[in-house]
Amino acid sequence: MNEHPDGAILQRDKTTYAIVPRTPAGLITPSQLSALARAVEKHKIPIVKITSGQRIALVGMGKEAVQAIWDDLSMDIGRATELCLHYVQSCPGDSVCTFGLQDSLGFALELERAYEGLDLPAKVKMGVSGCPLCCGESYVRDVGLVGRKNGWEVSFGGNAGQRARIGDVLAADLPRAEARALVDRLLDFYRTEGRKRERTARFVARVGIEAVKAAVLPGAEDAT
């Protein structure tokens, strides 16, 4: 039985907790901002930290306060330790950015809705960038998408951690629907063949990128 409250992460002092509300693609509404501010003041939360995954972490509350804070926020849990999709990072894309070539925000929200709660061998992070400047850090995410003039480029197996790895580009110039279908196939293959707690970077290193291509790219097996 889990002794920790749902959605809470035990901190170094082994006494206090952190929580991370879900902010899909880094977007947050005025009402959510107000709720966060009220909760921080009401519960005297000592640390409020913007994370690398475009989320807001509330840190330093006691175990007994966690559920009351979630009730006050009325926001979904942003998973940070479970074996699932943690977040989809996104730049502004062509909705506002001068350099945007594709709708990265819209695509990121679609991906977040599609894969939230999906059981996976390990945590998965996605990055969606609206142009090759790659402000969504796509190449160092498990699944990366980069918008180019003629469509989407899809990469797999990136990692920004201690054993950093640039993801392998599997396809380019894909319409959004085809890029999404490729991500579906990548996650299906990873779920089937990945080992527990094996991140995609280590998975690709073990099985080989050619095996990944053969499994997810139409006609790739015939071409080898």
C-alpha cells in the first residue's frame, strides 16, 4: 500500500512533500493562477518553483496538507515519478512566434490528451517545437517533434540526463495526422519491447535504431 498521498513527492528531509499540478504544454489559465496563489498563501507553502518541464512545483508542505491543497487547486496531477507520460513540452509555435512554421501548441495539447495516464515501461517526456530552432528541446526528449516548412519531423530516444543522447530522426515532412500515427506506433513498440524503467534512450541503445525503424516505419523492413 502506498503510504504517500497521491500526487505527492517525498522530499529530501523525509518529512515534507512536493506536488506538481498538470499544465499541458506549459499553458495555464487566469483562474488556475489565482487558485495557485491562494493555495500558496493559505497553506504557507514555502517554495514555488517553475520546473524544466514547464510546470509549477509547490514544495515543502506536510503530508496532512496535501489533499486539502489539491482540493483547493482543482487541477489534475502532473505525474513526476510514475512510469507514464510526464509532460509534453512546447514552444509557442506559429500561433504567435515570428519563426513558427507549425502549430506546436495545438499538437502538444493533442499529444498530452492522447497519452495522459498511459502505462509505459518508464517515464516519457515529449518535446514539440514549431520550427528548427527547437525551443521545445525536442531532440533531447523521448519523443521529439520539430515543425518544418513541409511538415513534422519525428525523433525518438532522446535524453537530457546524465547520459545525454540526441534522439534519432525517423521521418520528416509528415502531415500532423501521420506524425501522430508514427508516435502511436513508437509508443506501442516501446510498450511491447521495453523493459521496466528502461528509458527510450537506453531502449534504442539495446534494440538498435534499425529495429525501431523496422517496427514503426511502413516498408522499412522490406528495404533492409
